[in-house]
Amino acid sequence: MSLKSSGDRKINYMRISVTDRCNFRCNYCLPDEGVEWKPRDEIMSYEKIIKVAAAAVEDGIKYFRLTGGEPLVRLGIEKLIDRLDNLSGCEEISLTTNGYLLAEKAETLSDSGLERVNISLDTLDPDKFRDITGIDGLNQVFEGIKAAKSAGLDPVKLNVVALKDINTDEIESFAEFARDESLNLRFIEYMPFYDTEQCDFGGNGDDLFYPLSKIYNRIEQEFDLIPDQDIKGRGPAKNYQFSSGGGSLGFISPISGDICKKCNRLRLTADGYIRPCLASEIEFDLFEEGELISRKKIKKILSDAASNKNLENGFKGSNLKKRNMSQIGG
């Protein structure tokens, strides 16, 4: 059996948020007043996550990505990876991290069954890194990148959120870094997730939005790029290789582009909801009276969630979200 959504899209990918907690305080990700973490007893246990994942693979989910918050702050994440890897039907496990704890964990993660990793990195400047994240930790992230490559996690991808007037002066430096270090770097448009006036979706005025078309045009003037459809991954990036050197660049445009029509994923939040869409408030509760529902009901919810995936871009027309990115899992 396989899950289908509108537009005859096959849904075969699930993002699993294992925690809403994060050791960074990125100023574009969290509201100014911060967020209140979920009580630990409201966060799904690994046992319950596996029960949901086991039902999902029976319905055609083949690929899992672990997210947060920051997934590496949750103890025993390697055990979850190992159990997912042993599910019949699971073909790949990946993880998105800020990279701060990756150097000490990369080898164990790989040994447990993790195949590849995405590292969020929005600046190459130590002072700017501290301003954005609240942490003096850029060197630790660089060490995490090296450790991931050494551990055989392939490819190592960098996620760079384009932030107008914050890191857009580093566009060419990011491209050079990706080429020289043989990394797959993807530029991602800024997405608002809570009641904010920081972004008006059009790139006008004093906001954080910076369209990727401008980034591509800038890079094309400095580097010779070749379209590449063979880069390993399940995401919506338009990918390019450098004509000389290693590495590659990808461009993900959730605001100015039309990526929703190709979306093949569902999301499991850390507190036990299935979300069909990152930009929609629709979500399905997997618990009744504090207990995880039966496998039959889980499958019904997965089917309902797939049916509720939009073809239209959910970010256009509204910027009011009840949950921010760290609570959804990206």
C-alpha cells in the first residue's frame, strides 16, 4: 500500500521531530519572547515513535529524517536510529542538525545506521554566528562538518537560510566554501512561522526575505554552474555542480517558488501530531486520552494527512502560524 495526495503525489518520506528543544537561540527562528518547551512527559518516547514509523513503512514511507529542535540534544538518539534502520521497508535515515554536537557523535550515528546529514549554517563569520545563534560555537560546527565527512555520512549538506542584510554579503563566500570543501550547500529562502512583520513575502521593505533568484544571479557571475539532477536527497532543491572543483549548490524557494506541487512528505511532531504541510495549521492528533492510538487508527490518520496536502503554496497569503519552526521540526 502507498500513501497518495492530491496531484497523484506518492508520499514516501517522513520527517520526525524528536524534540522541540534546541541549544541555539537563533533570532530568526524563535520569537523575541522565546518559546516554552513542552514538558518532557508530552514528548513522544522512542517506543511510540517506532510504533508510528512501523505503521508508516507498511503504507509506503521509505525515508525518515530526524529533526528537532536540535535532535542531538536528545539522549539516546543513536538507539532510535538503530531501531528505525531495522524496520523492514526503511531505506534511508537522515538527520538535520545545527552541528554543534556533531563532532562527538558522528561516528556513532553512522554506525547506528544514519546515512547522511544536513547541517544548518547561516554564516561563516564567528562574530555574526554568535549574534545569530547566541552561541560562540562556529568552530565546533566546522569540526562537526569534518567529523561527518570522516564518518562516511554522504553527502554532507549545508542549509543556509538567506537573511537579507544579515548574511547576504556572504553569498559568494558560501559558494567558494562549498566548492573548496566538496560540500552540498543549499540556499533556502526565509520562512516566517509566527505572528511577525519581519517578512512581507515580496522582498519589499525592511524585512528578512531575500529571493533566491538574486542569489543565483550573483553566483552565476562568479562561478560556472552546471545543472545536476543526480545529487542524493529527497528535497525540492534545484541543484548545480561547479564546472571545476568539488561540491554543489542547491536552491530551495518556498516563498518565491512553487515547491509544494512536488512535496512527498509528512511530518511527525515531537508531541505526537501528524502534519501534512509545513505551512498549514492542519494536524492530526495520534493520542486519545493520553495513549497512543492503535496501528489501524495511525494508518487512517496517515492516509487523511496525505489527502490534506495542498498543491498550492501555503506560505503565500498568511504569515500567522501557531507553531514556530522548532516546534514543527522543519
